[in-house]
Amino acid sequence: MSTIPATDIPEQRARHDARHDRLFAGLLKACALIVLAALLGAAFATLWGGREAFGTFGWHFLVSSAWDPSSQEYGALVPVYGTLATSFIALLIAVPVSFGIALYLSEVAPRWLRTPVASAIELLAGIPSIIYGMWGLFVFAPFFAEHIKPWLTNYLGNNPDDGTPSWVATHVPFVGKLFASDYPFGASILTAGIVLAIMIIPFISSVMREVFQTVPTRLKESAYALGSSTWEVSWDIVLPYTRSAVIGGIFLGLGRALGETMAVTFVLGNAMDLSASLLDPGSSIASTIANQFSEAVGLQKSALMALAFLLFVVTFIVLLIARLMLRRLASREGR
Amino acid sequence: MDLLYFRRRLTNALALVLSTLATLVGLAFLAWILWETLRQGLAALDLKLFTKITAYGDQGGLANAMVGSLIINFVGIAIATPIGVLAGTWLAEYANRTRLGETIRFLNDILLSAPSIVMGLFVYTIIVLPSTALTHGNTTFSGFAGGVALALIALPVIVRTTDEMLRLVPPTLREAALSLGVPQWKLTSQILLRAARSGIVTGVLLALARISGETAPLLFTAFGNNFMTFNPLDKMSSLPQVIYQYANDPGETMHALAWAGAFVVTLFVLLLSLASRLLFARKVSHD
């Protein structure tokens, strides 16, 4: 016979269990809140680090193209322009190519080929960005300078040798300026845009392929039964049905492109001058930070932190839109 | 009518050809990048890569960078795995469909593609600067800080896979355990996490693959060190950081070393993603 009344044991155990449950739930919740803390912390840390630059230059920081450590003048325009221009070029190339890949993998390719090709494209997403950067620097940029750039400047900009404008440059506004360059190397905003495009193609195409597969078969088959071609089904049925998620996938790629550091730093040329030409070197927010932060002091360091804050806010907004768009399709499916 | 029919067929044929072409372009770039890494990397592969340190410059190897990478990655995964698994468990088991849970799940997805260089600056602010101030400059940049930066990048990957894998566990398992009077913490830690184990391991491997190639967050946290060090409180070099440094060097021999490093990193990352894929495939076939 035990000294403790038998009725107390289950009660005691229930109390223990309840306490452990509370502790366990609290521990789990604390860990989940770390995710929240990481995002808020990154925003506040960069804002705090950039307070001196924001305080010194105010709104002028956003529109000034100056970046001069000797006179302590800093403005965000050149890196912001570089970030936006490279990302925009990347989207311009990556969106149609990704759509083509997703279309091929969901409608065109023979069934046995789909999985291996899809895994191969996804392999591209797994390659570290520094490898893209090295490949861009040592392989693609020289190739670009030798084969693509002369053609572009010759037919769309100015002749690189005597500076005479091409037919396109004299007849179409703006284009001549975009492709004029007397700088002989491969590193440029356009090169960086192309390397970024290759990087984000697997992200966008895998989202597109996934959402294309969510289209109900009866919708597609009804269209086929009415005599539609594969292209008409894709363009008029599949794409409208998945529109919001497709836009979400594109924004996801844009978020990646905006924040990418290594792939861009190698092939952008890192010039802090504003140039209208896409074939001239430039710099992006991430490449400026990567190049200058370790040697920067005082106001320059603060200006770089301020740039990081701008980058963080812009990518946060882009990714927020991306996730909201992606969720719209999911919620329609009742997931 | 015939003309319309012909035009529709032409559009269709053109679209299908273009989509095939797009896929070929994607595959061609993949092959081009992998081929160059393989060719230039194998050409520069040498035993001294693994035995000599970077202090010898073009006569040296990458031994200290490899050790540094291993230590920093280990610290990153060791921090991110427990936090990520517990946070993912909370999302799946405790906060599924609550407002805070949905918000954190949503923000976790954003953290997943947040710019890694900003994470580096964040860790610089919260660890490098305070440790410099507290130790009067004796400890500034450190392998530990690099590990924390990588942990922030690995965390959302682990949270997401844990969350998804736990939600795949059939609810009957939970009901069966609860009906036997098993308390929830025991149910979660000893039944559900065990059932989802291989999926969670996949997530950890994916996170390791993701952080192994990260360079940007290490530049201002682990910084780099030309000498061999095993002390996580010391400045520490890593393979990606040495690749970045050597690729920007004007010397041809340095470029060869950078390619060798790139080859090692790529091989490691691709093997990891292959392993995680195999592991996950095995799980699916068993269920």
C-alpha cells in the first residue's frame, strides 16, 4: 500500500503534463518569434547604421548621383539606378524564356522527358551565385565583349572606332544612347542583367510550371474539344487562370535579382558614374556595399548602411507583393 | 476560313518551337556554366589545395579556407537547426490557422529570399560591433559571426520544410496518440517529429547546400584570414570568400586557384542537393 492516495497520482500527472505543455509551447513560440525578430532586426540595424547619412543628406540622398569619399558627398542614385536597370533587363529576358520553359515542360515535351529536364533546370537554381559571378567574369564578359558588344554598338549605337552614329541611332530616339559605348571591356549593366536573367530563370520557370499544373484538366480539355491549339489553350486558358500566381513568380524572381550580390559584382564594372548607356559599367546597391564596406569609415559606412536599408525595404515590398499574388491562387483552390 | 486556320496553326507551331528553344537555351547555359567550372577546376586541382594555406599566395592552397568553411557552416547549421525545427513545429502544430502563425509563416517566406548581404550587415551590427567594443578590439570579425549570418539564411529554409513536412503527417496519428492520453509535448516531440524526420533532414541538407555557396554575408562577419585557425572567435576565411578575393586578383595563378575552389564548392553543393533529393524520394516511395 502506498502512502499517496491513488486518486492523486493521475491528478499530479495531469498537472505536470499541463506545465510541460505550457513550457514546450512557449519555447516553440519563442523560436518562431526569432523569424520575426530577424526581419525587424535587419531593417532597424540598417536604418540605425544609416541614420547619419539620412540625417546629413535628407531626401537629397535619394536623388543625388554624387559618390565622392574625398568630399564626403554621397547619393544613392547611381547604385539605385544600377540595381533597377540590371533587374529590369533580367526580367525582360527571364520572363519570356521562363514562360517558354514552363510551357514546354507542361504541354509540349514528351512525358518521359519532363522530369529530367525540369530537374536539370532546377539544378541551375542550386548553383551558388559566386559561380555565376566567376563564369560571368572569366567566360561570359570576354565572350560578350568580343562577339555581342561590337555588333550592338555598330548597329544600334555608335561605331566604336570613329564614333559615327548607326542608322538606328539617327532614326529612333533613345536607342542610340542606350547602346553607345567606347569602353572596350565586357563588364556592363547589360552583361549583369543577362547573368541575373540566367540566375532567376529557374526560380520563375519552376513557379510557373507548378501553377500551370494546378489548372483543372477539364478546363483545358474543354478548350481542346472546341478545337483550340496547344498555344491557344496555354495563352487563353492556362495563363488567365494562373495570372496572379504567375505575376507572383515574376516578382519572386525580381526580389532575387534586386538583392543579388556576387553574380552582379563581378560583371558590373563597379563604376560610380551615371551613364545612359547599357554597355557602360555601373554599380548596384549590393555590389557597392560588397566593394566598399570593409574599407569605409564614418559617413561613407553610414551611407552604405543607408543603401542597405533602401535595398531591404524595396525587396521586402517586392517579395510581399509576390507572396500575396501567389497566395491568391492557393486560396482559390481552397488550400 | 482557310487563311484563319493556317494562321492559327502557324502561331501554334511558332509558339511550340520557341518554347522548345527557350528550354534548350536554359539547358545550354547550365551546361556551359558547369562545363567551365569542371574544365577550369579540374585543370587547377592539386594536392596542395588541401595541404597548404592561403598565406603562400599563388604557391599556396586553400586548406584554411576549407576548414573555415566547414566550421562556419557547422556553426550556422547548429544554430539554425534547433530554432528552425522548433519554429516550424510551432507553425504546423500550435499556430496553424491562427493570425500570428499565418503572419510568421508569411514573413518566413519573405526572409527566404531576403538579400543576403543585408543579413551580413545586420550580423555585423549586432555581433561584430558589440564584440569589438566589449573586448576593446581583441575580437572583431569572427567565424562565429559568420556562422550566425549563415544561420539567418538557413533558418527560413528549415522552418519552411519542417512546417510542410509536419502538415503532411496524417491527423489520425495525432488523434490516436491524444486518445491514449499522451500530452501534446510528448506527442509532438516523440511521435510527430519522428514521423517527419526524413523530410526535416532533407530541409537541413537543403539549407546546408544553400549556405555553402553564400559569400556576401561572410564578407563583413567572418572577414577572412590567411592562416589556419580553428578558433571560432578568430577571423576566419571560407571558400566562397577566398574565391571572391582570388577572382578579383590580377594574377592568372590566383584565378586557377579560384576555379579550383569554385569546383570544390559546386561539387559539394550539387552532391548535397542530390542527397536531399534521394532522401526525399525514398520517403515518398515508402509512404
